[in-house]
Amino acid sequence: MTDFDLKDYLSERKMRVDAALDGYFPSVDGLQKKVVEAARYSLFAGGKRLRPILCLAAAEAVNGDWEAAMPVACALEMVHTYSLIHDDLPAMDDDDYRRGKLTNHKVFGEAMAILAGDALMSEAFTLMAGNGAEGVRAESLLRVVGLVARASGFRGMIGGQVIDLDCEKCDADLATVEYMHIHKTGHLISASLEAGGLLGGGTAEQVKALTSYGHHLGLAFQITDDLLDVEGDPRQMGKQPGSDVARNKKTYPALLGIQQAREAARERVNGALQALGDFPGEAIRPLEEIARYLLIRKG
Amino acid sequence: MTDFDLKDYLSERKMRVDAALDGYFPSVDGLQKKVVEAARYSLFAGGKRLRPILCLAAAEAVNGDWEAAMPVACALEMVHTYSLIHDDLPAMDDDDYRRGKLTNHKVFGEAMAILAGDALMSEAFTLMAGNGAEGVRAESLLRVVGLVARASGFRGMIGGQVIDLDCEKCDADLATVEYMHIHKTGHLISASLEAGGLLGGGTAEQVKALTSYGHHLGLAFQITDDLLDVEGDPRQMGKQPGSDVARNKKTYPALLGIQQAREAARERVNGALQALGDFPGEAIRPLEEIARYLLIRKG
């Protein structure tokens, strides 16, 4: 195998995604200027672009043209950003900061934050439906639109958020917390991989394997996120650790203890790697390295 | 021409749409029960089903199979309902009642109302993408998804809502108010007709004519809505007239005077009818009668 530098890979892909997002959702003049500005504020507030990068890497993993997946990759980031804006609202988690920056409603007001989130959701579907790349069949794109819609609705992200709101008051066990994470963040991550696989022209079996990788990866990501809140270095995380404990949040370390939570993360990373078992070598290198990286992440 | 009873037509179609909506978005058990219940509360809170009925009538107008347009017709109602839930929120118009019933956030709380709206939006796209009827090409369905997404985003509905929020404080003139209505409600109404025309297999010219009909009809609907608030009978409207005046809302009668507002409505209805000029007789009867009805509506 050739050398592979994950850091370079991620930063190059992030740059490409950032540029594409800027092109797909530019500033506008006129009476809609403010809502687009508000949406762009959160869209460019320092996201890691995990979902788009996974989508592009999935297209690559099936030897597809990853650039053809760029509109859908960007749409996934828009859906993710919309969910963060709405989650931060006073009626929801009431957060003033995210990634060290003021949240959308703190800058633009509550009404504009709701509408900026709504606008991002519409724009995601406008972008997906309106940008059929050459070689991508309308049937595949329609299937992708459907799976992203499904992953973001009450069967996925919104469903998870409802459970999360309920859990603040309840005495949730591990199974409920895991069910919540699978819905709140897991389904959209799996959808990113499934979409990339479909757009890259993967076989049904390959797409299934990628979706399974996404399922494991999403949970590994959540567990290591929870662990960082206990053990992380604030300089590398861009936020203070300990906020989960302060909120009495039901985290993996709180429910399992630190050692067992680390073990659970390892198991999920192994599950993700095993799902990719039948893929040929080089093309899945990025997905493998992303999964392995979760076990040593510092931020 | 044969006899045509608009009242019967509308009530039969409304019944069909109601039944389809109930089937496409049924109650669920489990942890997502509450958000689905909240979404269904507003979905079945007495809407006239104008957008779905127009969509089905447009498919009919091009001699298409109107039943094949039902999933998209229902999705349009979901998008419309989501916009009403978010518009009523305390951070927006802060309304306690809509169509004589408590608004969503008054019954389910603010967080759940935001999420119920979000869930309806996702469900609309899940429904459209997942229900390609026989005889409807994936390319057409994808185009419909794109135009509904566009009409609901910052270029359409959300854009109009942003202007509406701004206008509460500003000294808007007729041009700005009309621009706001075209965006806030007009584009989704036009989209309903365009979608129906496309799904029914209409020619490019027919689809363009239907879209133009929708543009005029949307404005005629708004003007007559404003007039009802001044002249209407509360028993037939299901709400008290005079609420626009009380809010100092910039309405057509307020900007033009009652006589000129009536004239403007007549002009828009004529514009709608003229747009349909080249269509063959019987198939466009429902669209014609709907447009004419606006001039004599009492609620």
C-alpha cells in the first residue's frame, strides 16, 4: 500500500467542500439577503465537513467519480447545519455558543434562526434535485433524495432530537441512549455513505456494506465525542470539556464508565472496518483511516 | 358543457386528499409518537387542501392521471402545514389560534412545534421521492422535487416570510407587499400547478400556462383574503374579521381602498383564466371554476 496521510486528505477534501458550498449557496442581494447571510453564518462556522467527506469517500470506495457526488455531499452538510441551528434554539437546548462562536439565534435573533434553518433544508433539496451530474441516473438521484429526506425526518434526525429532549428529564438506560444517537446523528451519517455509494455506481452489496460502516462509525464517533468531553484537551477541542457532566447528560462514560466506553468505541471501529472487508484495497483507504482515527482523536 | 358543481368537486377532492394524507402519514407508536401526533394535529386542523386540489386539477387539465399526482399533492400540503406551524411560533407571528383551533405550540409546546414543522418538511420529500407512480418518469419526479424545494426556500416561501417579518416595522408600498405575497404564498401555489402539469405529462407550453394561472390565482386568493378580513362574515370564515387592521397589516384594501382592491382581484382572476385560454374545454373546467369562485367567496 502507498503512503496515506489522513490529515492532508481531510484538509484537502474540506477545502473542496467549502469551495463547493460557497458556490452552491452564495450571498444574495435584495430582500432575502439577511436570511441567506444567517444561513451562511452557520454553514461556514467551522464544521469539519464529516458527512460530505464520508459521502465523497464512499463514491470513491466503489471506484465512482467522487466529484459527481459533490452536490449531494454539500446538501448533507446543509441538512446537518440546519439541525444544529434548530437544536441550539432557546426552546430546544438554548445554547449560546457552538464551536467557540455565538449560535445563530444569538447573532440573528430567534425568528431569523428558525428561518435560516428552514432555508438550509429547502436549499439542500433544491441542490440535490437540480444537479444531476453526468453519468448519474435520475433513478439513483431520486433514491438519494428519498434516503436523505427519510434520515432527516421523524424516522431519523428529528425522531432522535425528540427523544433527546425527553431524555433530559428521564432516567434513560444505555439502550435508549444508543437508540437516540442512532436516530439523531447515526441515520444521516449512514445516509451519507449510502448516498455516496449509490452515486458512485456501487453494487447493492457494496452500498449495504457502506451503510453498515456508517452505522458503526456514527456510534464510534458519538462514543469518542462523549469520551473527549471527559478526557479532552480544551485547546484541541475548541470547547471546554465537562459540559456534558455539568448538564447531567446521559453519555457513554457516564453510563458505562471510561474503560468500558473506550472498549465500546473500539468495537464499533472494528465493526466499521469489518463491514468494508470485501472491498478492494486502495479505494477504501480513506474510510478505513477515518474509522481508525476516531480511536486517537484529540478534538 | 356539462353541469359542474364546484362545491361537490372540492368536497370530493378534499375527502380524497384527507384520506391519502392519513395513509401517507399515519400515527406511530414508540418514542417518536409525540412528534408525529403534533405534526398530524396541524395536518388535520381543517385545511381547505387548496394546493393538493390545484395540483390534481392541473394533472387533470393536461389529460393526465390525477391519482398518480396524489403523493406530490399531499407533500405540498405537508410543506404548507409546516410553514403555518413555524409562522405561528412565538418568535414569529405569535398566534394562539388558527382556523379556530389552538396553534401547534400552544398544544404541544414550542420545541415540539418546531420539530413537528421540521418533520413535515422531511416527510414531504420522503413522500415525493419514494412514490414514483407508474407512468411517471424519474426525471419528471426529480424536477418536481426540485421545484417544490425551490418554491419553499429562500427564493420562495421562506424569502417571503423574511420580508413579512421585516414589513411589520417598515412602511411597505404596494410593490413590496405584492413581492412578499408572490414569495410567501405565490410560488408554492404556482409550484402546485407546475408539478401537476408535469406529473400529468403536459407539454412544456401547457406547464408554462398552468404556472402562469397559478401566479395569478395566488395573488387573487391573497387579495380576496384581505378583502374578507374587511367585509367577511365571521360565521363563514371561521375567524373574526378585522384582525389585519388591528395588527396594522399592509393589506390590499389598506393600500388600494376596497373598490380598487376588488378590481385588482378581478384582473388577477381574468389573468388566470386567460392563461388557460389554449386548453381544451372540459378538462380545465375545475381550474376555471376555482378561479371564478374567488370573486364570490365568503370564507
